[in-house]
Amino acid sequence: MRVHLACIGRLKSGPERDLFDRYADRARKAGRALGLTLSPVIELPEARAPRAEDRKAAEAEALLAALPAGAVIVALDEGGKTMTSERFAQMLEQHKDTGSSDLALVIGGPDGHGEALLQASRMSLALGPMTWPHQIARVLICEQVYRAITILSGHPYHRT
């Protein structure tokens, strides 16, 4: 199963990019044995509409158009469900084992997700009750993908 990370905005060079790249590289290497592939990041520009609702709608449309047809969509949203790393790993494994070929983890723009994307999502996932900068959210979700792969493979990276 291919795991996609789709985001509004670009991650510039710097420490956040370096950390993201480190976890992405680890996830790509470790995921092969499990049949999980981390695809290249889909980065889309922020919409320029003057109203927040119009920006969210335009960004949702662009994100949905950029995702593979039939992808299981998980919207990263501050109002979403929180889950443990173990549960996140189980969710990835369940989708892979039930034949999903693509799962997309989607980070919206500064205004959040548009209704069309939320409606198309299988679930909304929060990275906790705090609000995180988009650059940090990318690092956190990429690290959790890597952590999930290590949990599923029995690697000692994740210790409880």
C-alpha cells in the first residue's frame, strides 16, 4: 500500500525539512518488507481567495484532485480523533490487509480543511489537542508513519 502525505504549502529547507527527510527515508526503507511505501509528498500552494471559506473550498478541491483515485483519505484536523501509535499502526495495517492500494494523510492550509475534503475522508485525525505549525505537523505524521512501520515489524524503535 502506498502512503501519501498531501499538504497545502511547501516545506522549505531547514531543520524541519531535514528531520522530515530523515523519517521519510527511514519509513521508505523499513516499509518495503511490509508492503508499505511512503510516496513523495504532494505539496500544493495556498489558495488566494479573500474569504477563508473560499480558500478552504479551493484547497479541498485541489487536494482531492491531486490524490490517487480511490485513496483512503485521512484528514489531519485539530477536531479529529486522537489515537495511540499502536492504534495508528493497526489502522495502516487494516487498510493494507483489506486491499487498499493508497492511503492519503492530508494536511490542509492555515484555515483548515474544506467541507468537500472532510466529507471524502474516511476519518479525521488530530495530533493532539494543541495546534501545531504545518511544518511540525508534517514531521510528526511522518515520524508516526515510520513508528507504525517499526511497530508492525517488531523493531525496537517503539518501546512501551
